Amino acid sequence: MKAEHKELMKARRRNIRLTLAYDGTAYHGFQRQTPPVVVVQNILEEKLELVFGDTIELSASGRTDAGVHAHGQVVNFFTDGTIPIDRVCRALNSILPDDIVVTEAAEADRDFSALHSAKRKTYIYRIITGEVPCPFERNTAWYIRRRLDIDAMRRALSLLIGTHDYSAFRAAGGAPMSPVRTMDRADIEKEGRIITMTFRSDGFLYHMVRNIVGTVVDVGLGVKTPERFGEIIASLDRQQASATAPACGLYLENVEY
Amino acid sequence: MKAEHKELMKARRRNIRLTLAYDGTAYHGFQRQTPPVVVVQNILEEKLELVFGDTIELSASGRTDAGVHAHGQVVNFFTDGTIPIDRVCRALNSILPDDIVVTEAAEADRDFSALHSAKRKTYIYRIITGEVPCPFERNTAWYIRRRLDIDAMRRALSLLIGTHDYSAFRAAGGAPMSPVRTMDRADIEKEGRIITMTFRSDGFLYHMVRNIVGTVVDVGLGVKTPERFGEIIASLDRQQASATAPACGLYLENVEY
């Protein structure tokens, strides 16, 4: 039945790929759930049906959790709708809520899947420091009052680069997948009050970035050393790592195919 | 009666000056109104009363309209409360909503008035451009899709500098005050997708910045020339200027005393 339905969808003429930016503050994550829980996917599918005149079932590069943002989430779906591709962005943005924006729309090859074709993803995590919080960053960065040692954090992050078993940063509850991933970017920069960490990998485990950030912040606070951070990676034990960092600082930056 | 009440307030031992940042999106402006309309002043006074254990009536450098933001609004109030000044920021920020932040607290001279002692104010106005809007700037900048001619806007803005009668940009409904003001800064810069205009003057008329911005944007769009902008200033006629720019792009940047 499910396979049959999939074939039905694939019999449609067009495979459309969209890139999305959204402020996740108001949403219980990306992935479809039973209403009344408000998720990005439900709202997007509803508007896509208006624009394409078809029942739409989209597939995303992955889910994002409640309160997590995106600069470059990617989705695809099959449709027989006839709207020209260069009108799709404006048509959708005129009816989507202001906190969800379609930044690109393109015709994709028939075998393109936002989920299965993804080769690499980049996440960023933003922290705002300083004596007092900033009202404009309350939902878009993690506020930390105490001073952070950026050099120590950089040394810790560098230990993540390469192919590792990242079980120490894996939360219970994600989709089953191998905990061995290859990360080729894990760096940090500070500009004014804003600290930005960037992570790029062929895949991320459930809560992996937020668990890494929580632990790296403990290094920045002097609670843990960079050497201890290396031991935590090697331990493969979630109990050794620190608490999960808040969702509001996390952004799915882009997906490479 | 009112004067008597004022004396009563002035008999109190301390005059406290606070600097505030707030995201005005959720508020019907700064100034006290009858509930249930939510304004910044009501919320702030309620929290000040908790921290200072006094009935508080604050005075601000000026009101901001619904949806307008502040990086550096200044208020003062008289109190007999005994909390040490260096604990005021944290005490208030721990009980204020996240979109209002006290950034500085200081003991002021007895004759300091946030309203009457103000010598100069700076406002900034932010515009975001580009093919698609940005979900993270939906309440904090005016989104304009079409290309703006920054050089033409800069030439128009330069005509504002000096001492002028700004009646062409004055809306009905403000407090009565002379329309003659001295502006010593009116400039524009662009960084990536963000255009920022900065205005500094010894005083601003009701809706003055937003009316200026609306008209300068018409210059940027090529609807009006910089020369025409000069004629509009000289006309002293609000009907000659363009529509008021949206509140969401405007910030009270700071107040000088």
C-alpha cells in the first residue's frame, strides 16, 4: 500500500525542489505531526496544495526540533501542478506566514530526494555573550553571561574533525543510524557579542550538535579542559558529555547534494 | 494636585536613571495607557515596584509608537527603595519579559529628567532588501524587494542636515512643539542586504523619521529625485511627502544629556 502510494506520487510529472529559511520559534519542529501541534511541514504542504492544485507530500533533508531554525532546509515533492518554476517563490511567500520563507525553487531530476540524496549538511550554533541579554536575540541565540575562552573552545572543536564514532553526543530517540560520521568542519568565531560555531558533516545524530555545543561551552567556562573533551569523544558515553544546549541557537545552514 | 504629587515624588531620596533596550513588536508603544493595551511603561513600572518596594511613576525621554524598538531608551524615577544600584539591572532583567532589557542603571542628580534634560536623540531605521524576505528580520526591518539607489538616497538625506522647519514630515497628533529642529546627522550605509539610516537631532516631531524614510525610499526607487526631496522639505507641506514608513524598521538608538 505504502509502496503503491509512492509509485503513484512518482508517476506525477514534476519533481520540485525548494530551499527554505524559517524562524523555528513558533513551531514544534519541522516534521509532520497530528494537528493541533504546529509544525513547519503541515503549513508548507497546505500552502503548496493551494499553489500546485495537488495533494502534496513533501520529503525534507531531515527534521529540525522545536525552536530550531533554518537558513537552508531543502525539501522536494512530486506534482502535476502547472505553475511556472520562476513564479513559485513569490506565489508561496505571498501566502506563507512571515516566519517561513521559500528562498529558491527548482525543477529536480526524477530521482532527486531531499532526504536520500543529501551528501553533507552544515549547522551553525549562535551564542550571545555580555553583561545583559539582547531583546532582539532572545529566540535566535543562546545567552551566556559569563566570559567564554574562545581559544580553549577552538582546541576542543578541532578534536571533532575526522571520522569518529560520535555516540558520546547522541541522544536517545533519533532514527537508528550508524554513530560513525565524518566531520570536516568544526570551528568558532567571535564578532562583537556574537559567537558562531559551524559544523559540517556527512550526517548528524539526534541532538548531536546541541550536545557538542553544551560540552564545548563547559570547556569555554573552564569547567572542562580541551583534553577532557577529547576523552569524552573517545568514551562513546553520553553520560560523560554536558547538558544539551538550547534549541534557539541552532540553525540548519545548508544541505549539499 | 498634580504639582503637589510631583513634589511628593521629588521628596523621595533617590533619582534613578535606567537605559532600556526593547523589541517593540508585541507592544502598543512605550507610553502608559489604560490596560488591557500592553505598553512597555506599564510593564516596567510594575516590575520596578517589585524591585524598589515603592509606587513608581517613571518619566521617559519620549514615547515610541506601536512596533517601534529601542536600543537606548532612557527613563528616570524617584524612589525610597534601598536596593544597591549595581544590583538593579540583574534584579529587573530576571523578572522582565525577554523582549525588554535594562542595559544600565545609575543614580542621577536630583534635577535630572529623562524627558526635559534630553539634548539630542539618535534614531536608526533599518531596511532589508533582496529577492525574498528574511524570516529573522520580519519584525525588525522594512522589507523592500526592489533595488534602491543608495547614492540618490544619500544626496536626499544630506539636504536634511542643518536647522530647518521640518513641517513637511510632521504628522498630526504629536505634542505641540516648534517644527524647527537642528539635525546634524542623516546618513545611510549598506552592508549585505541591510540598509541602515541614522538620524541625530535636538528633537524629532511626531512620525518625523518614518515620514522622512518613506520619502527617501521613493528617491531610492526613482519615484522622486533628490532635488524634489529638497523641494518637499522647503514646502513645509505634509501632503508633498510620501507615505509613513512601517514602524518595525525604527529604533530609538540613544539619547544624549
